[in-house]
Amino acid sequence: MKGRGRKLFSVVIVEDEKPILDLMKHIISQNGFYSIVGVFTNPAEALAQWESLRPDVAFLDVEIPKMSGLELAGKINEISDQTEIIFTTAYKQYALDAFGVNAFDYLLKPVTPAAIDKVAQRLAKKRGLLQTGEMKRSVSIQCFGGFEVVNADGIPVRWPTRKTEELFAYFLCHPGQILNKWHLADLLWGDMDEERASHNLHNTIYRLKKILREHEIEMVIQKKNTGYMLHTGTYLYDLLEFQQYGDGCLKEGEANPLMERLYSMYKGPLFDKKGYFWKSRMEEAYGELYIAFVRALVKRDLSAGDLKQAEKRIQACLYNYPLHEEINQEMVELYLRLGRTDRAEKHYKRFKAAYIQELGIEPPYLLKDRLADAWNQKT
């Protein structure tokens, strides 16, 4: 990646959960200072190849069956004293154990690009490879809760035309897919004749490529027969991660660190407040996926007795979807579980008033009946 310097650190990743391993690979490869030389789900296999790999950095999951990350780190230290160990864990209590085996750092899951970048900066400073402030941030692309593209210098991209912005948004929704040029022309200039629409598409593609070059965003828009394809390279963005990992998270059936990461990335509906008529179906689908994450994570919080965390998640969800019936029900039932019948009743009355004002009808009787049953059980 331009502006990111040369590859400074060779990396090995050891993580027994395949979805999280794939996520780690994407995040680390996106950072221009790391070069991945090995990925393993089995610590014994990693150890067997350590002599030949001799990486500068090892990202190790702490909670690995048969041989924990802590045990693996001890064995690595015996083989190679040049490797810096960074543990990844969902539990803070492992921090002291990590430093007991001379770990360079530990990261809490879900691991973020910012955390990986911070580790790179500390490593570079420790080895005297870069001066303070020489490292740049990663390119940031946000699709949920609005649409914003920020280059590696922290400068937001300003689009020359609204159609240039919208075309890039559509490409981001369909990475690696050939998009027929007549489909794109009709999508953005459906009120024009074919010749004018085709001419506008050609000019807009040119503007889009130019703005990406100017901001050193190394995504490639390639001409493919009668269409175009966006190659995202090693870049990650919120929508792409939802596409790659969202359904897999739900299939696991339980909350996990990857789901936690996707949940934290969702800042609101897809391209919120953007009038792209074509986004409605995708916006609804990703909203439903996010709500499924919320419910799974709230269920885990309640099982762990972390009622405050469950309340925060529900409140955040209601900020985006204030009239969602099941989420409002979960909030009322949580207040009842906390013994706050007054707050449960107040919340339901507020929800009912908003529902009537927005939709012109009262909330479904099924919902009211379920809430009434919950009240009767708690009071």
C-alpha cells in the first residue's frame, strides 16, 4: 500500500477458530507493515515449522485446546528469542499470565485494525525502524450509519459529483462481481436515453478512478467485457466484513468474538440518509442481521448476569430501530428482571405512543399480551 512504507514485520497467526483466523488474516494483511508468512489452527503444526519461519511477530490465541497459547509461547521462546508474542483473548484475566511469558502485548477480542496498527507502531519504535509520527493510519470506509471514505492521512474524500459517490457505494456493495454497464447506466440515469446514460457512466467511472488515485486508495475498477468489476485488494470495510462473516456467525448459533466485532461496526442502517433507491432491500437485510446479533449477544449477557451490558446493547439498537417490536419487548422484560416495574411500564407507554404516532395503529395485541404476562409474573 502506498504511503505505508515497506513490509517491516513477518507474521505468524495461531488461532483455532477458523472464522476468527480468517478475520485476523484480513485485518493484519490490510496493514502495510506486516507480511503474513504462516497461519495455523493447530499449535503443534505451527511449532513444527517455527525454525523455518522464524517470524518477527506471532499473534497467538490464548484459549487453544490441547496446547494453550501460553504454553505455545513458552516453547517459542525456547526456539526463537527474536519473535515478539502478542496474545489475542476474549478475557482480561489472561493479561498477567501473558506478560509472565515475556509477551510484547495482548489484544482483547474482537481485534480491530486500530489495535493492530498500534502494535505495529510500538514494534517499530522499539526496534528504531521509524520515527514517532511517521506511521499513517489505514484507509477507512464506513457504509453503515452513513457513507464516509477517509484516506490514510485522515482526510475525508470529497466526491466531484453525487453520482460518483453513489457509483462507488454500489461497487462496494458488490465487490468482485462483474456489473453490466447497461445495468449501471439504467440504475443511475434511468431517465435518460441509452447513449447519454452510457456517456455519463463512462465519465463517472473516469472520475471515480481519478479520485481513488488521488487519495492513494488502491482499489481497482477493471473493465470486463460489457461491464466493470471492483477489486478491493486487502482493504476491509464494515459492509465487506458483514458480507464475508455475517451469515457464518449466525450459523454458529451462539455469540462469539467475531459477532461482537460485527455488532460494534454497525453504526446505523446501510448508507443512512443517502437517497439511493436501490439500497432498500440490502438495508433491510443487514438491519435484520444486526438485530439478530443484538439478540444473541443480549442472551449471552443475561446468561452471564451482565444486565447493564444487555441494557446498553438494547438501547443502542433502539436508537436505530425505535419501533422494533421484539427489541422493545426485550427492554421491558429486562427492566422487569431488574425489578424496575415502573421503568418497564414507562418504556412500554412511550413505545406505544410512538408506534401510534408513526403507524396510526396500536402495537400488535400479541406483543401487549406477552408483555402483560411478563408483568403479571413479576408483580
